[in-house]
Amino acid sequence: MSRISEHPILEFEDKPVVSFTFEGKKLEGRQGDTVASALHANGILVLSHSRQHNRPRGFFCAIGKCSSCLMTVDGRANVRTCTEPLKEGMVVRRQPAIGGELKW
Amino acid sequence: MVETQLLVVGGGPAGLAAAGAAASLGIDVLLADEGLKLGGQLVKQTHKFFGSREHHAGVRGIDIPPLLLANRERVTVLTDTTIIGCYEDGVLTALTGEDKYLKIKAQRAILATGASEKFLSFPGNDLPGVYGAGAVQTLMNQYGVVPGQRVLMVGAGNIGVIVSYQLLQAGIQVAAVVEAAPTIGAYLVHASKLARAGVPILTRHTILEAKGQESVQSAVIAKLDENWQVIPGSEEELAVDVVCLAVGLSPVIDLLGQMGCKTKYVPELGGEVPLRDAGLKTSLGWLYVAGDAAGVEEASAAMVEGRLAGAAAAAELGADAAAAGAIIAQCQASLDSLRRGPVGAKIRAGLSKLEGGTL
């Protein structure tokens, strides 16, 4: 996965880097990213798992409607990461389908 | 309690136009939008609009929002604010940010809440890599992030075809566009751009399955017969890592539903739509509706409907009747012209089911 470098209409200048961690691993996003867009740019497609069958769930609606991207951010469960602005030092983790802290 | 003459819910094309029109007639407006920025879906529309100058023809969607809110001093904007409840006494509840709740008392409200994407059922439709078309646009055009390397687009209406072209502009391959109907729904000019770029638009084709373990690795498509049944043996597996669904939109009318607003199921308008009069006033009297929430159409019509509802609500709030009436008449003529001809046939058929637009 990567970012768009050239575009005939839009300009995507190099924006400042925003560092964060995902499952303990240090990653970089860009200013203006949401948590989910930064994860996507880093090639992380699986954001959560379904409750009943534990199937992978990813980026789907991008407007905070579908619940597919709910994750735990800085200790807060069920954050809609597709609309949550990325901030320096954020700690992002996957969570159990019902939310809360991972217990296993 | 926050008090206002007019609350506009939704800061997309319809809501911005509604707020702008009412403010220009001297009404104080509170405009609430759940996003961090105003503009709704316009903020990712990189293509130029059609119509005439009054419909912002030739202007890219991304450049339209500031044009709609000319009278900013009368409009108070609340972003990151979701209206979550609507009560019989005219009080609405809102959530700003994570944890700030507020109550709003509005004399009139215009609900311009837009539409949500329809889904399609097939095995593997829940895999990461299956996106709504709007999400692909957001990822590309707002965040500059590549959704994948090779895309199967499902749906050859305007959204499917325009987003396919935007994918090409971002340097991403489009393997094919499949469309279950026998004809392409999109405007010819958009479909032609795609055809010139060598992307096959396969009518009477559908997706059967998305395959992959952790994310999409391929998709199976097949040909449909005249009764929309899969023709055995016509299956084909495409190596794609993105399946993009552009299979239509449904009006978002949850708030009106909470209030028991009269609605009717009209497939041509995207599903359940509120009944309303020629000024877009719903059966609830103090609540108006505009844009895709009133019936899925497109952004140009949404802007005109917003202006119409804004002027109609302003007239009831004591604005200059002649000035409001002039805007209303102009908007109604403008909507008629947008809905003329074969392109507007479906919308006209849908609207006629709403008993000629009267309650």
C-alpha cells in the first residue's frame, strides 16, 4: 500500500509525519490522516474481527457509519478510526468485537 | 439550550445551500454537521459539474462548498456535531465531539442528512478490500491513500463510473466495471472516458464472490441472462485486491423516522422517502427535507432543493415574502429543467409516486 504521488487534479504535498503505534509497533502517518487512513497507508487492512465468526473486518464506509473499523485508541474502546484524526503518539490496538480491553 | 430560528442538519450540498438561502433572507441559522469540515461528499468530487451556470456547471465539486455559504455572518456552524434525537416539542439533541451533549430548540429545521450506500450480498462481501464507492473516494481524494492495486467496480451508474475514472487518475488499475442491468446508467461523457482508457464495462454481469483469507485476492464475476439469472459456465475469476461497491444509495431519514414523519417506499428515489409538499415541508410541519434525504438524485438537484427548502422555511419564519417567493419559484423551475429529458425519467417517475408532491 502506498500514497498517491502524482495526480492530475489534486495536490498531495509531503505533509509532516505523525508517529503512532499499532499493536506496539511504531508506524508513521501524515498530518491530516485519520487513524484508519494512516493504517491503510501502512498496509494494515484488518482493523477488527466479527463477533460470531471472528472474520477479518477492514476499512469499509470511511464516514463513521459501518462499525467495521472500531478499535481501541489511547485506551478508549470502540473509536471509529475512519473519522478519528491521527495525533502524535497515539496508541492504537485491535480490540475484541464487543469492545473493551484485550483479556487474553 | 441553544435557540435558533432555523436548524439545518447536514452541511453537504443541500444543507449548505439551505443555510445560505435562509441567511440571505435575514434568518439566523444554526448549521450542524457530523464531519470535521463542511461540504459533505462534495469534498471528494474532483470532477466538473454539469448543467448551467446556476448549477455551478464546469466547477469541480471540491470547489463548490464556499460558493454556497455566501452569508456566513448569519450562519453559526457546528462541526463534529451529530444530531442524535428529535423530539415532539421541537427540541433536538446533539453530540459534539466525544462527550459534549447539547439541546437545540429550533422554530424550523431542515434535514439534509444525505444518503448511505447500499450493500450487495455475496460470499466474501465482508472481507477487507471490499469498500463502498464513497470510501474509495475518501481514501484517495481526501487522504491521498491508494486503496489497492487493481479494482473490480460493481455498478455502472454515475458513481461507479466516475469513481473508476478517479481510480485511473490516481494511478490504480480498474480490471472491469460490472453492471447487472442491460445498459450503462452513467452519463455517456463519463462512461466514454472510461471506455477510451480501455476499461471494460460489462453490462448484464454481476459479482458472485470475493475470495481471500485476510483480504480480497480475487473476485468471481459471471454473465446474467435476460431474467437476471447467472449463465452457468460464464464465471470468470479476476485477480483484484479491491472490490468497490457502487450499487446505489438510500436516503438517511432516521431523524424523521423518530418523529413519525409520513414516508413512502419509492424504489426510483432509493427507498423509503418522506412525503413533502412543493416547498419540501414534511408531514411534521416544522421539519423540511432536502437533497438525497428527500430522494436520491445528484448534487446539482440537492443544491437547488436546499435553496428551495431554505427559502420556504425562511418565508414561514417571517422573511420577506416576495423575496422568498422569487427564490422558491426560481428553484422549482430549475428543478424542472434538471429533471427534464431521458436522464430525469426515473426521478420524475419516483416523484409522481409521491402524489404529485403534495401531502
